[in-house]
Amino acid sequence: MTLRERGAALLELLPRPLDPVRSIKVKLGILLIASGAVALAYFWYMIGWLPTVTSITAITGALVTSQILAHGMTRPLREMTAAARAMAQGDYSRRVRVTARDEVGELGRAFNQMSADLEAADRQRRELIANVSHELRTPIAALRAVLENVVDGVSAADPDTMRTALTQAERLGKLVAELLDLSRIDAGVHTLTRETVEIAPLLAEVVAEAEVNAAAASRNVRFVTSVEPAAATVTADRERLHQVLVNLIDNAVRHGPADGEVRVLAVTTSRGLTLEVRDQGPGIARPERDLVFRRFTRGERATGGGTGLGLAIARWVVELHGGTIAVVDPTPTMRGGCRIRITLPA
């Protein structure tokens, strides 16, 4: 135990005679009177006498001065009390005016930061409810319509009808999977099963899945993949990496033109793996490039639905691998579009 820790432990053992007093200003007054009384008693003991009127006047003046100064010192505390009571009623917009640089000022700044965080969390919770409700309602309504048509005999239970129902069920499953991943993020559950993953077969699998989804959405998108070297590998969780690539390519398909092109590039060096997904869509403005990786943020270019969780989960997975994910500037040959780069360490 250090000397500072020992001193703090000793201070905790000291009595707190002023705890029953409910006002800090009164506490300061008592402290001032007690300190002055001790000082006067010492001088009286050493000198033998002190002018009574002078002593009383000095103590009274000091007491009045302390009360005037204490009013400004305790005002932030009163404001914090009022703001905390407002928070209990669901109002997170209250802030405390902080100008001091002492401990009360630090407390006020910390309180304002806490208020801002709580306000943002409350806003995200409301957005989550709205987004999830919207995303659930659409596939449920479509699935219900298909099943009602089959039950009423309007349409037969042929493969095309069942495929439509299956598509909506898969959409619901994807949403539930995203919400489960979100709960794992909040719980701090980090689960990775690392193995040696061959990049070329992984990209081929992801692109094949994307082609099916694009065809189901009536989008004639061309996919181009490039892996250098051809036998490149990376040590990673294959299922999680597959999830990230599916999400990025799905975003590229939805935000790009219906007959556009999506390029998936992979390059391995001695430092690790670099993956890039490029589309021909409107791109992402610089101020939004970091925001799109936050929860429930879909950006101005998002027109194809989504909960705003996919890229947040993608960043979580990449960071679990010790890598980075970011939106980078398009190359001169791209003529716009979006370019998302993933780097994974060797």
C-alpha cells in the first residue's frame, strides 16, 4: 500500500461530525466559526486578553463573507440536483453551467458529459424501437399476405410462392441475428474461433450468396473479385469474417445502381490482409464516414432499409481481430462510389 493510499484510508476513519447538516453553506459557516474560535482561544491563552467587540465583529464579517462566496460555490450543486430530478422524469436535456476550475467544476463537467451520454443512449433506444418495428413489420406483412393467399386458395403453394415466403423468413432471421450480435457487444462477449482461412474460396462463397440475393432483388449487379496472391490466407474467425463481407457486399449492392459493378479486392503482405469492397453508388460524404459505423446510423444515402446495425457489427468483428475498418477516398478510376477498406494484422 502506497503512502497516498494509507493517507486516504486514515481519512476514511476520521469522524464526520457535520454529516447531519443538510446545507454546505451552513457547513462552511460552522467550519469558519469553529476555526476562528480555536484561533481566538489560542491567542487569548497566549496573550491573556482580546477585545470582545473586535473578535465578534471579525467572526461575523468572516461568516457573512463565507455565505456570499459559498452561494456561488454551491449553485452548480443545486443545478445538478434539479437536473438529476429532471432525468428521473425522462428529461435528459438539462445541463449545468460550469465556470469553476475546482473540484465542483470538474464534477459539473462530468455531470454534463453523463447527461449527454444518457441523452444519446435514450435517443438510440428510441431509434432502435422505431427501426426494428419498421423492419419487423415489412417482412411479417409480406409473409402474412403470402400465407393468406395460400390458405384462401388465391395462389397455390408452388415453389415460387414458398420461395417468397422463405425470403421474408430469412429477412426476419437476419434481423434477429443482428440483434443478438448487438446484445453480445453490450455484454462484452468476445468469441472468436481462429483458423487459417483461404481468401479466394471465402470470397467465392460470399459472392455466390450475394448473386442470389441480388437476383432476388431484381438487380443485375456484376461482381468482380481479385486475390493477390491467389493462395492468400489469413488467420481469423471464418464465420465472422464471412458475416462482415456479406454485410459490406449487401450494402454495396443496395446502394449502387441496379446494373452496376461491385468489386471485392484482397491483398496479403507480410503485415497482414487488406480487403476492399467498392461500389458505384453515390458514395459517403466525409462528415458521415465515421458515423456510418455507429449504431442505428444509416447515412443520407441509405434508401434500401436496414436497421443501421450492420456496419456497427462489422466494425466490432474487425476490431476483435485487431484490425481496422474505414471508408476511404475512391480511386481516380472509380469516378465516385464508396470504397470500404478492412485491414487485418498478420
